[in-house]
Amino acid sequence: MNDLILKRASKKDIETLLFIERSLDNLKIYSPILINEEMKESLEKSVKYIIEKQGEVVGSYSYEIKSKDNVNIGGPAILPEFQGRGIGKEITRRILEELKDYKRIDLEIHPDNLISLKLFKSFGFVVESRIENYFGDGEPRLILTKIKI
């Protein structure tokens, strides 16, 4: 997986990011950003990466720094044709290494997203709580956390 590249996204990448999000729009287990203005706002408050493999866009990853001790992961968004190849796991490993100095890392996952649940649990995340209609999409989310003591 050394052929995976994380490229820091900027405003010039909005269309690429929206393309990735739209490719996952039909999944109830994912709440995508579909509006240009929302993506601009998200880029301003989050660190976003475009994931490339051999020069081809395969997905994105994001996180938002909440405080000096806490960061919230937006998680991997992998284009459907590249899912199941270990890309999400490898990139999550790299992102967690980048975030190793934070005491608390959290994220929200749909309870039916068993692949992501398994992925994040393999990195030591635990389910902290369940919140109904978390993103206003009518779907529940599990809050997963990893706390460094």
C-alpha cells in the first residue's frame, strides 16, 4: 500500500471532493456533503485529504481539530469501485499516526456500517454512545472514541 498518497485538499479540489461524496450518496450509512457551500465551509474548519493510488483519485479522508486534546475523524470515504482493498485501513493507520499526540479521538458511524465499525475497533476505538438522527438525516450514529491515558 505504499502506492497510496494523501494529498491535502484545498478549495481548488471542491469538485473532486463533491464527486467522492456523491458516489456514496445512495448509502443510508453515510451522510455526504453534497452542496458546494457546505464543502467550502467544511474545508475551512477541517483537514481534508484526497487519497490517490497511482495518480487516480480513490477517496478522501478528513478530521476536525476540536481542541488541543481532541480531534474528530470524518473517516475514510472510498469510491465504491475501490472499496474492499484495504485502502481505508491503511489510510486510517496513517491518519492515526498523524494524530498520535491527541488524547481523545472520536468519530460518528452508522450502526449498520459494520465494515467501518470493525475497522475502527481494530484500532482500539470503543462505542461510547448512540445518538438518534445525529446528522439530521433520520439515521442513528454510534459515537466511537479512542482515549490515550
